[in-house]
Amino acid sequence: MEKIVHVRPLDDAIGHEESHDCMCGPTGQGVHNSATSRMVGVIFHHHALRPCHEWEASQA
């Protein structure tokens, strides 16, 4: 089962959806099990439009 995590800025100029279709165009990075080389999840890192100090990681 793949886990999906979104890392989103909380104090940005816009609100960020917990979705890979967010308007900021988040990039996804696969997370692999080193023992089996199987992908076990994806981390989507959202892009802040201005420098942000508060970030949140949430599992979808």
C-alpha cells in the first residue's frame, strides 16, 4: 500500500490543496524500500509563493 504525504506551507499568500493538482504545481518524490527497491510512498512538496515559516506535513 502506497502512502502519500503532502508538505504544504501554512502561511503562504494562497491556500494549498492537499492534492497533486494544487495550483502551486507540487513535485512528487518516490519513497523506496531499500531492501526490496519497491516504492512504498510519494512525498509531494508544495511550492511557496513567498518565503514561509510554517509548514505542515499531512498524510492523504
